[in-house]
Amino acid sequence: FKYKFNASGSHYIKATAVAQMWARYSDMNPGSKIYDTPVTNYSDIGIRRLRFSVWTQLTDRIFFYTQFGQNNFNFLSKRNTGAFFHDAIVEYKVAPQLSLGTGLTGWSGMSRYASPAVGSILSVDAPLYQQVTNGVTDQFLRKLSIYAKGQIWKLDYRVAITSPMAAQNSYVTLPAISTDANFSMAAPKLQSQAYLFWQFFDKENNTLPYTTGTYLGKKKILNLGAGFIHQKNAMWYLNSAGDTTSTDMLLLGADVFLDMPVNKKGSAVTAYVAFNDFDLGPNYVRNSGVMNPATGMGTGATYNGAGVAFPMIGTGQTVFTQVGYKFKDGLLGNNGTLQPYASVQYSQLKKLSDPMIMFEGGVNWLIHGTHTGKLSLNYQSRPVFEANSAGEYVQKNRKGMMVLQYQIAL
């Protein structure tokens, strides 16, 4: 929906909606429980994302954007709660190359998919490891920030100063301080961040902070990006003498994104490669599982924790790669076309003796040839880590998760 305030359409108000529904079968981590019931596998249905957005260009210089919705609503969720504002920003265009804004926003640093456009992601999820502080000191990746953004010739940039949210209100339960670093409970200091990328061919739209996962060959894109996030004394831990020690959080990233047509029939290739170096203090690891279908652990529990969690984020280095191929338009006649894809996350985390390797693959059925209506089937394989007799955390086996997603994007 778009309503124009002037004849040229440069002043307008626009509304969009995205809904992503999951039907899922999960092999649960060893020792998983749903309340008091031990479970080895489980099937569930959930709402992965439901979003409504409104933005308006009131004048040539004044812009406003807000997004409201809910994430991760499944059979374990508390009823009649959960929807919240994801974004609320006001922005002023100082010059064609510079806009300044403030509010609760996804204009953040480090890597392309630290702020993904969820309606256009290639898989059923973005590489979530790039959203390092998700739900801990931010609100589902959004941050209270003052930011600057713009494009200077082929350079797209965003920089921000952020007021991190209190770790005491984290979406996930933070453990008591120990010799392994975790987010500090002290008053948080300001966070600085930036992400810049060079656009070799077509330019991407930067009205909103959220980066497209695949253009389905509608553009010719090759971007090279780099960024960082830094926060002084963001983490704490106990040193060898048992004293509380604070340390900085420094997140670095570099990536390449390619999306372009390969012929005149609408076939297209999408590819992404990222390298990230995370320093979150000694031995920091975060086990994470999307819309986790378990509540706790019992006999036989492993380092992964309950449900579908695995060590997704931590101090160390990660290489992520993703590739997809869209077949020609009308491959299925009036029923659209197909887009198979595959992704791999390879992380060498300081606390783990073995590398963490997660891989997934699937296919998108683009019912109308676009993201408007999309049915996706995705299989993810994750490692399960346990401590051996020497106290080293090593991979013992693997578990899988199958997701069928139906998406509507207006």
C-alpha cells in the first residue's frame, strides 16, 4: 500500500507486511525435555515472523519509519503477549549523500546480515551468528542509536553510536559470572559501529537498514563490505585470582555479496561469503536455537543445551558461505519457478576443541516468481558437543532439523 502526497510521488506513506509460518520436525539434543517430558524428536508449528511496517517521506528531508510484529511464537509461548515495536526512527536528510537519524533501529555495523531484510532472505533464516547481541543488549538486533548513513558515488556507508540495553533484561538467561566471559551486568558503556560496502555494478536502495538476501536476478550486484562493532567493558569474567575483570567486545567482519542474472530467461545466481572475527572475552560461547521447542535438560544433557541449540556464536573466527540458483522464469508454467540453495557456517571457537560446522540446504518455490508468495523446504544439520575425559569440548554426533516455511510478503 502506498499513498502519494504530491504529484511526483516523492512524498508518500507506505505500508508492508511479512508473515513466515513454520511446520518443523526436529531431532532434539540429548537430554532435552519439554517441561517434565523427555523428548528425542518433536514436531511443531509456529509463527517465525509476523511484521507490519509503515514509513513515510513527509518532506524532501524528513523521514519516519516504524515496524511492529512478533517473532518465534510456538506452542511454548505465553499467550496474549509477545508483539512489540521492532523499529521506530526519525531521520533528516542533510545532503543527498548524508542522512542523520535516531531511534530504535537496525542501522548497525559489522556485516551485511547483521540487519537482514527478512522477506527476501535466501534460506528460511539469515546467518544469525552475525546478530551477536540479539536479545541480550538489543531488541532482536535493533538498537537505540544515533546514526549517519548515505551513499557517496559507489560507497554505501552506515555508522552509529548506540546505547546498549541492560543485560539484566536479556531475552536469554545469563549465567553467574565465571572464568568464561559473558555480558557484564555493570552499567553499559556506549557502543560504536560501522559497515561500509563498495558497489561495483548496480546500487542498492538504502532507504531502510535491511539488506536484501536475493534480488532473484532483478539487479546486477557485486558488493565488497567491511565493518566493526566495539563496546568498552561490555564483557566480564573471573581471572585466575578470582577477581572480576572487564574486557571489551570487538566484532569484525568482511564480506562479498553477488546477485545477478545469468541469461535472458530470468535465471540468476546469488552468492555470499563472509569472514568474522569475534572477541567477546575468554571462552565466550552462546548456544542458540531458533524458536526452540524444548524447555530444559535432563539425563544425558550435552554442552549444546536443550532442543535445537548449538554453539552458534563465540570468541573466535567464522567463515560463512551461501549460494543459490534461481531457475528461469515460468519453469513451472503459471506456478512460478524454483530456487535451490545451500549454506555452511564454519566456526573455530576458542572454547571448543573441534570446529563448529553447521550446514543446511533447501529449495524455494517462488509461486509467483517473486518473494510475494514463497514455499521453502529446508534441512539443517548441526553438531552436538560434549566434554571428553580431558575436559575438552569435542563434537560427538550431529542432529537435524527439517522446516517447511510458507511466506507471504506484501
